[in-house]
Amino acid sequence: MAPITAVTPKRFTLEEYHQLIELGFLTEMDRIELIRGELMQMVAKGTAHTVCTTRLIQQLIVLLQGKAIVRSQEPILLMPNSEPEPDVVIARNCSDDYLSKHPQPVDILLVAEVSDSTLKYDQEVKLALYAESEIEHYWIFNLVVSCLEVYRQPYQDLQGNFGYAQKQIFLRNKTVAIPGFDNWAIALDKIFPTELVNF
């Protein structure tokens, strides 16, 4: 009897992932991001997700114009083999606006995800990934219960798991200071949709 061979998923390096894009095997229409070497299909966005993301970007652009670069659903580079596309990233100013390379952790002031159907994934897989990459500030706009989850201080425990030492919950009637810009804050009631529909 032949030995049973374990089936393992094919993992891609960043170089291989970029080659797939350059050769046209992956396009913007595919809505794929690379997470720990695996190609992950991003879910379709509902109305509430789109509205929340749009409002957040609008506030940040107004507040941080000239002070930082605000990106939405654009790649960031996390070594060795991840290139996620967070809903929102605040990155330090860069002379070429990141034409030569995507922002890396040293460039990033904040990563934010807007979460409804992806909430568990964002609270577990994405959170561990961002913590391992030493991204200091991670926010989840939790559309399920209309609150902002603020994570700070990435760490690794004795079992090798990554997470954040601090977690705060802000209800939708609060304002929250923007990391790196303590004099500037966003009003959550102007971001969360009044009625959360079409998850």
C-alpha cells in the first residue's frame, strides 16, 4: 500500500505574488491579497461597510492634509510574505507618495479595518499579522455592534502568539485621537452609519 502523502497549500513569496500580477494571472478584478504566503479572496463590501470607509477617509484627509498620507484599500508590505490591503492606512509622508514601494511597518502610523462579515477574521488573523509586523496602532470599526476597537502595543507571548497588550472600546458617541496627531481627533458618530444594513 502506497504511503499517504499530506496535502499542503501552495505558499507564495512576495516575489512570486508580484510575478503573478505582472503576468496578468491576477488583476484588480480578482480582489486578492497575500496573507502569510496564501492568496486570500477578499469579500464583497456591503453598503454599511462602504459608507463607513468613505466617511472615515473623508475625515482623515481633511484633518491630515499635508501631514500624512491617507490610503484606502491599497497594499502594504509586511515581510516576509504578506501584502494585505487594509481598508484604511495612515502613512508618513513620502517624497514619491510610495511610488517606489508600498508602505512598510516603519512607515505606518495606523492600520484600520472596517468589519462586519469579516469581524472574526480581522480580530484574529489580521490582528496577529499586524502585531507580528510591529504595527503600533490597529483599529477595527466594528459594524456589528457600532463601536471602535482600538489596539496598541504589539507583543508576543511565551507560546509564540502575537497580539496587542492594550485594547479599548469607544462607542459611537465618542471622539478618538489619531495616532501620531494627538491634537486631531475623529468623531465616531460621523463615521458609523445611522442604520447598519446590507452587511
